Amino acid sequence: MKHWFKKNVHLKKHADMRTARRHSGKDLTIFSEMTALAIKHQAVNLSQGFPDFAIDNRLKKLLPEATDKDLNQYAPLAGSPLLLDNLVTFNAQRKNPIVISTDEIVVTPGASYGIYCALAAILTPGDEVIVLEPSYDSYVPAIEVNGGTPVFVSLDGDFRPDFAKIRAAVSEKTRAIIVNTPHNPSGTVWTAAYWDLLWDIVKDTEIIVISDEVYDLLCYDGRQFTSAFHHPKLRERTYAVFSFGKMFHATGWKVGYVLASEELTLAFKRVHQYLSFCVNAPAQYALAKYLEVFDAEANTRLLQEKRDFFLSEFSGLPFTVSAKAEGGYFQTLGYESISDLNDEDFAVWLTTEKKVCSIPVSAFYHDQHNTGKVRFCFAKKEETMLEAARLLKNSL
Ligand code: PMP
Ligand code: GLN
């Protein structure tokens, strides 16, 4: 008995060492935390970014079609040939075409994986990666697990990049910069001029741009989506990361793709080969066939209408809108005329007391400083947003 106890104490010490923290991210992400709180308090969940409406029926039906066709074995490393071909066509047919070859695409198990793999492909211990805050919560853990050090640069008050600050953050150790457009949480969209300014900063360095473009199709009010890949020089230095989860409102499918030059793609595959090797084959078939009938403009219109519906329902409430979301799934709102709580406490209070759940914008900063803003997801059924507005109208 005594011996058994000693042995296990010894094992525990080793376990602690083996399972020591490898990154500074939270053990439970803010999105899981707030969704759990919404469920616990039966609040309307406008926090985590997932649509609560059905995906297109045609896409639904393609999944069983794939399994019926016996497409149930490993797909090739880079992606199923049909999906790669259809991605070349889809990108060429954008309003602002992206011209690529199949050798510049890797299909991935989601965008977060794509970002992780890109970092794993290029980082060596001690490398610095510039992160523009507020930023999506997976970036920093992915940098740190891969031996890198994040260097934080704040976006300006309107959530736009400050290129002087970015330039000042570049050091000899800078290996990459992570950019996100349309931006989560603010919804701002990068223009071609921004990419020119970024190129000017990185052109005489070896910095790689990891461009998170998961909301590419959701640019509103006639705005044009401009990828890092549209820039003739920058595209040679870029991993551009996309997500079918966001494109087709099927976040649970967890399939995405990464565009990069052949050289960067080769480096990416060196990691991907041994991490996942390939991606769910029936889903790849379904996504490829759906791309053949998908109406990207109708998709943008649908989400723009949802943004407008959200804004009009919330317009009678004492929130402040600094700017309408230019793209993406989210609208951030100020609440200074409702409460002087910090944003984290306010989001918890709104969930537990008013039964509407949001995300505090502080969660997108490494120091979690109070921003006085919360983020609402409008990728929801009208009835869901209506219910949220009704609850708040009755009690704020
Ligand atoms: N980047 C951003 C900006 C996101 O909002 C999300 C959330 N889905 C992701 C990446 C992750 O995408 P995926 O689910 O395809 O991994
Ligand atoms: N991207 C989603 C959001 O910003 C969350 C995804 C997740 O739960 N990790 O809300």
C-alpha cells in the first residue's frame, strides 16, 4: 500500500512535467464558456459564432451521396482532385478573381488547423510572430506550441491596422504576421491599399503572412473582398486560410483550405502529411459538388440581411454602434449607457440576468483589458435575434 502510494506520487510529478502548459491560452475557450453559460441560464445564444439555421438542402444531400458512392477511404494528401479542381474554378470566378493552380491548394480539417500547420511549417524556436489585436483566440496558442513568441500590435480605435506600429514591431526575429479580414470580432475589411502597405513593410524581410480569410464571402454593402493572394508580390509570401464552415454555414463540418505558393505549400505539406495526412473524403466530395451550384452573391445577401435585421431590432436598445460590421458574422456594440461593469462582467450579467449571451471583446486581447464592448453573432435565424431583442426591450 505504502509502496503503491509512493509510486503514484512519483508518477504524478512526471505527469505534471509532461502536461505542463505549452501555451498561454485559456483551458476553456471564451466561446465554449459563454455557450455553456447560455445553456445553463437558458439565454438566447448570440455568443459563439455558429449559425442556428439549416444549411442548404442540396449540400445536406451530397454527404449521403458521397458515402453511397463508396467514397469512404483516404483522400489524397492535398485534397480530393474534384475539390481541388472546383476550388481553382471557384476562385477564378470570384468577382475579384484569384488565379491559382491545384499545386497551390491544400484542403485542411478546418481553418484553425490551417493556421496551426502554417505556423508549424515555418517557425523555429525563438521566432516572433506579430499578432494584430483584437485577435481570434487560436492564434497565440498555435504560435506558442510551435516555439514562437507572439508580439502584439493593437489595431487602432476603429479596428484598422496602424502600419507605423506594425513596422515598429518588426525585429530581426520576426518570422510571420497574422492578419484577419473580414475581421473577427470587429467586422472590418482590408482594402487593396492595406495589402500594399503591408507589402512595403515585409518586402525586404523574410516575413510570411498568415492571412485568416474565413469570412471571405461575407463582405457587405458592395465591399469587395481583397485577399493577400490578390497582391502579386505578397502572394508569394502568404498562407491564405479559408473555411467551408463559414462559407456554407456548416461550422461542424470542419473543412477548410489553404492557398500558398508551391514552395510554401511544400513546407505546409511536410507538417500536414504527419498531422492529419488528409481530410474527410465524403465531406470533400459534397463540398466539391456543392461548389458547382453555390450562389456566392445570394449567400452574401443573406448574411447582410441578417446583419441589418440584427441592427434594426437592436436599434431601439441603449447600445451604441460605432460602426456597422463591414463583413463577417459579428457586430460589436458599446453598452456605456446601460452599465459601467467591465465587458466580461457585463457579458455574464447580460446572460444570467437578461438572458441574452454575447462575447466580451476583452477576450480577444492577451491582457484581457476592458474594452466596454461586447460582440453579438448575427448568423442566426430572425426569430432568434427577435427573441433576444424582445428580452432586452422588456428589461433594459
Ligand atoms: N478564424 C476566425 C477568424 C474564426 O472566426 C474562426 C471561427 N470559426 C476560425 C478561424 C476557425 O475556423 P474553423 O472552424 O474552420 O477552424
Ligand atoms: N469562430 C467562432 C467565434 O468567433 C468560435 C469557434 C469556436 O468555438 N472555437 O465565435
